[in-house]
Amino acid sequence: MIEYAYAFAFACFAVAILLNLWKILTATEITDRILALDTMFINAIALVVLFGVLLGTEIFFEAALIMAMLGFISTVAYARFLLRGNIIE
């Protein structure tokens, strides 16, 4: 029974990633694209964690932490670029 729950969760997160990709491609404002990209990072992290739970290994949790740090830094860098025009002062 748990296999059905894993399959359903994988399908839901995959659909969410596809919808985020659609928003990135069709958004008119750059801020909408940045938010969709950040949400896509979060959904990808959820997929990696779910895959780690499915396999029963801890290495995927470390990969998810690294992905979370990269997602946060990239969102901050994009926002800073929009506000100031440069990233590094």
C-alpha cells in the first residue's frame, strides 16, 4: 500500500515541477519567473527527499540540504540583481 502513496507523491511533485516550468516559460514579469524557479527548487528538493525515503538511504538528505542552500542563494542573488543591478558590491 505504501508503494501507491510513493507513486502518487512522485506524480504530484512531477506535475508541480512541470507547472512551475510552464510558469517560467510563460511569465511576463521577471519576478514571477524568479518565484516559479524558487518553487521549482522546493519541489525538486521534495522529490529528492522522497526518493531517499523510498530507498532508505541518508545520502539523499544531504543532497537535499545542498540543493536548498543553492536555491536560497540563487533566489537572493536574483533579487539583489533586480534591486541594485549587480550582485557583488
